[in-house]
Amino acid sequence: MVTVVGVRFRKAGKIYYFNPGDLQMAAGDGCIVETARGVEFGRVVIGPREVPEEEVVQPLKQVIRSATSEDYQRVEENKRRAQEAFQIALRKIAEHGLPMKLLEAEYTLDESKLIFSFTADGRVDFRELVKDLASIFRTRIELRQVGVRDEAKLIGGLGPCGRDLCCATFLGEFEPVSIRMAKDQNLSLNPSKISGLCGRLMCCLKYECEAYREFKETFGEGVPELLPEEFYEDVESEDDYYTELLQVDGVAEVDYQLMVEAAEIERVVAEEPEEPAKRKKSRSKKRRSSKGSKKKERKAKDKEPKAEEAAAEAKPAAQAKKAPGSKKKRRPRRKKPKAQQEAKAE
């Protein structure tokens, strides 16, 4: 057994084992180690522990020392200078007309090497570019061509699930992914649905693949496999679903708009209740109006016998006015028509 600590040099980078020696280190501490690229700053992600010698790549290098405040300041300064170098390298690539895409520039801690990462469709002759960059920065220049997966890891982004890319957040190494994994999980074989931003099969296809294989070995094939086209043809429409629901469960159709209006009316009534004082006033007004109408009816009934008495007194007075010697007006006689008079004369 060997005592080691796990060190990372970048976020979601590969973990390398180093011998801590007599240093007291814990997860999260910074450290200075020597690598194939030179002296670099790393961060401990796995605390001291014992592992079998078979898991360690020999020769096992030792941690030089723990990081100090000066080392942290130097790391920040190197990041600022690397951004400037990145812009200069972009201009030089455009001047030489090289078919390459620059991704990142990085200084080692001791500034002995400047590393540029890029992608390209094929091999690129960048010998003249290296000469120009070396004359500008006065240090060793390394141009490193990476693949499309490493490009996605360096740049980052959002996957189809809406979250940050797994490779840019926690995946230290890329594991092989095959189309067979998608078949075992009954996923659609459409390339646009099972491919990531890098254009390769999504790394998350491997997460649950073993669980699906174990379930199939335990329970067997419970449902016959269906092609995606056959599956989508058998799915019932929304109208059919609600029609069957009304028939089977006996649910009556409801006018949704009517329900909304009724709920709105109930809400308005609940918010603006009538005040008790207003209700009392309206009741007292009704009572007063009813009392007034009754009084009017009584007065009308009292006036009726008085009117009858006045009419009876008026009749003898009218008869007394007619004197016995008064002449009555005679009615004028009707004149006979001329035709009848002539007939009688004949």
C-alpha cells in the first residue's frame, strides 16, 4: 500500500496521484508539484489515503511544498497574462491564414512554457506561427491539438437537459460510449436526440446503462421492443382520451368559461359585502313607504261616504231650481223627405 493524495490542475480535470511525504495536507489545499510540463500549481481533491501499488503510475512523484499566498498571486497574474497571449495568438493565426480554432492559452507556474490548445479538421503546419510567438513571448511555445470532446470541456455550455455539461463540471476522464447503450435503454436512435454539443454520443448514456442491463437479466423482457415510429402511431390523441373519460367515469361536460365567470362573481361578492347600517336604512325606508300607503288608503275610504252625501244633497237642489211655470223646449219636428210628399200628392 502507498500513501497518496489526488491533485487536479484545472476544474473537472483528470486526477493525478502524488506522494505527500511528511506534509500535512487535506482536500482543498493548494500545492506545488513537478509534472512533465514543468512546475505547476494544483489543488488537492483527495486527501491522504492508502491505495494498492497497482493503481499508481510509476514513478510516483512527490509534492514539492504547500502553496503560499505568493503562489496564489502568481497564479492570478499568469491567468491575466495568458488572456493577453490568447488575443495576440488569434491575430497571428489570422495573419498566417491557418485553418485552426484557438481554444485556450495557459502559462505554467514558473512561466517556463506557454501552452496553446486548438482544434482543427486535419493536420496543420504551424511552424512559422510558433516562431512568431516565440519571438514575441520569449519562452517555450507548445501548440496542442485536442478533439471535439476536449473542446466542449474547455469551453463549457448547456446540455439538452438544461444543465451545465457533465464534462465541464465533474467528469475527470472521458469514458467510451456506444450506440448499444442507447438500445439497451430503449431510447430513440435519432442522432440529434442522443448527441451532445460536441457532436458525439452523450456521456450520460453510460450512467444508467448497467442498471438497465441488471433489470433485464433479473426480470427479462417484460414488453416487446417497439420501434419509435410504431410507438408514436399507437399513442391515442387528447380528444380520444377525454371522450373515453366522459363515457367510462360518467363525468359531465362543464362549460369552463361559465365556471370562471361564476368564480369571479363569488369573489366580487365576498370582497364587497353590504354594510349592516345600509341594510337597516333600506328596511326602514321600506317600512315608511308601506305606512304611508296605508294612510292614503284610509283617507280615500273616508272621503267616499262624504262624496255620496254631497251628491244626494245636490239632487233636491237641482229639482227646486226647476219652476212649475217654466216652459219646456219643444223638439223640432223632423221634416219629411220630398220624395214622400210628392208621392202623397199624386
